[in-house]
Amino acid sequence: MLARVGKITDIGAGQMRVVRVGDAKVSLANVGGTFYAFDDTCTHQGCSLASGELSGTTVTCPCHGREFDVRSGEVLEGPADEPVATAVEIDGDDIVVRSPA
């Protein structure tokens, strides 16, 4: 499922926010003007990643410090061993996200 979830001007550089795509919560991150979207749910214990800290292309889960690469969803620091799903595209000024579910 694809959904337009906002404009590129809605999220400042270095910021994240959560949007709904169907039944899924998706985090959006703006890293230096490049946008990334990923499943908002940490694969370790289900905490919201958008509530965590964004440093460059790394998001740190606020609950247990698990780290994920926002570009690929890859686990950078465990014990989470499953990546988070990712999918985003820009259409003009619109941010379009594919549901990770």
C-alpha cells in the first residue's frame, strides 16, 4: 500500500516523526535533506523508534539503545537481530511511503 504522508517541508533536517500507512506506524527521518521511512516498531521489544534519537543515519531506540540504519533498516547494535522494513520515495514535494506491513 502506497500513501502520501506529507510534504518535504513538514520535517526539518535531523528530525523524525510518525505517520500511519494503513494499519502500520512508519517513522520518517530527514537526514540532511534526504528522507527515509522505516517501520516505527523496534524489532527487539516493540518501542517507537521515532521517540528515539537520530544521529546521522542511525536511529537509537529509546527503550534499550538498539541502533538501526535508517537507510536500510539494518541492525547496527543488538540484541535486536531483525532489521526494520524500509520504503520511501519523493514525488515532487510529497513524501510517499509504502507500508512495511
